[in-house]
Amino acid sequence: MSTKPSPHLAKITSVTPLSNGKWIQTRKIDYVDPSGTPRVWEMAVRTTRSTTTAIDAVSIVSVLHNHSGPKEIVLVKQFRPPTEQVVIELPAGLIDENETIETTAVRELIEETGYHGKFIRSSPIMHSDPGLTNANMVLAYVDVDLNDERNKSPKPQLEQGEFIETFTLPLEGLIHKLDQMIKNDKVTVDARLYHLAQGLQLATEL
């Protein structure tokens, strides 16, 4: 669901070293390990962390309610230059200064997917790649009521440089649907989404 060109049309034209980025920078860490040995670590940091929440971003788990079929989750596809691939993801976005987790989750869901939802709860703060970066995030749970007139024909409010496709998949058997898309559609999948799908599958098998 998008009125813009497909994210599959994007391509990398060059990759060059960057010493001091606008959005992401690198740091050298000197520390002492538990045995007392001095060690060095390299890391990446975001320059945009909100001082209001001390959280970088929200990733949104949004389930469609009040329709006759099986429960479905709202997902997006977009080209991610570091992977050189189109990535299947949960809707997500950075927390702006003076925003809350709740307002960010509701805003980002509207902007990326067009769906208007109700914030339910959020997870504790998590780090998705702690060996590389101190970037953190929360999972925000936002329910979408399909009886809401605004959700009859959702229209994303994408920024000029965003090329995002919205789609839904059934929660039941989600892991198998993702595997099929990875195999057939020339895409990869964000680890957080795949872990969620794997957890749902394990819950049905145990």
C-alpha cells in the first residue's frame, strides 16, 4: 500500500568512509574487563537521542481488530542502504524531542502506514545490537480498529525521502509467511520482527 515508487527500485551507487556523520558517529571505548585487563571497543552512536525520554526509537506492534478474518499484523517494506536490500519490518521511528513513547508510536504508525491506532503499552527499554551501538528502543503495542472510518482506506503520510510499502500478514503462521517472502520476493527481514514471529510459533508448538 503506497502511492510512491517501489522500494525495490533503490540501489547503492557508492560507499565511502565517514569520519564524523550527521546522524551516526563512532566512538572508541577504553575499559577494564572483569579480570582487570584493559581493553578497547569500537561503537556507533546516534546523535538524535531525545533528552525527554532518553530513548532513541519505537518499534510498533500493531494488530488489526474488528474484521472477520484471522488476526493480522501491520508490516512495512523499505530499502535499507546498509543491507543493500529491501527489509520487512515493524513500523518504527525515532522519538522527537519533547515527544513521549505514546505520541511517537501513534504518529509514526499514521505516517508510515496511514492507520490510526490506540496505544496500549510499551516494553522496557531494549538494545537490539549491543555489540555495535548504544542505540536503544522500546516495542510499542498499538491496536488498530477497522471500524474507525479513518482506517477504511488508510493513506500513509510519507516524507519526501521515504519509500515505504505497507502490508499485513496473519499472526498465525507468521514465521512461514516471512520465510516464503524472503525466498520469493528478494527481501530480508528485521531481526526483531523475525524473533517475534519465531516466538509466536514456539508458543503454538510447546
